[in-house]
Amino acid sequence: MGMGKKVTQACFDFLFPPSPPYVRHSDTSKAAAESVRESAPTMRERVLTCIRHNGNLTCFEVEQILSMAHQTASARIRELALKGKIRDSGKRRATGSGRKAVVWVVV
């Protein structure tokens, strides 16, 4: 499934259930998933609002603006892309390390 494709709500709910997925038989993975269960929707909305109000952004830029960990920002960006709320603009910009990154745009 490509990042630019919109998925149905049922598919999104399967991919991102109310309780975030975790590695079976790993108590630490399960604990981490449970710790973000309530906040994931709010974090998604923060990322979407950030991109909408600041113009097209890379994941790195979202992390910097929101003081958000890379793992958190990238997971929320992926969810938003799968839900069809944002898409790859086709542009690339350098990150702090100098590597090129996708510039995301609100749909």
C-alpha cells in the first residue's frame, strides 16, 4: 500500500486499533503501546494542525516545531497519510543531518 493511497475507515481502524499494536510476548512493547493509547488521536491532530498552519513540512520540521520525538512524529505522519489527511508533495528538503526528507502537504 503506497503512502499516497487513501484507506477506508475500516482498514484504518484495523491498522490502528484503539489499543496501539505491540510485539506479542513483550511486556515492554505492550506497556509502551498502552501508554500512548489515549494520546495518539490528540498527537495526530497536533501534527495535522502543525502542517496546516506552518505550510508544507518534513517530519524533521514537525519534530522541531512540536518538540516531539522522531518515533512519535513519524508514526502520526504515517497514520495521517494512510487516512488521506496529508500526502507527499513530491518535494524534498534537507533534515538536520543533511539527508533529504519528504515534504508533507495537507490534502
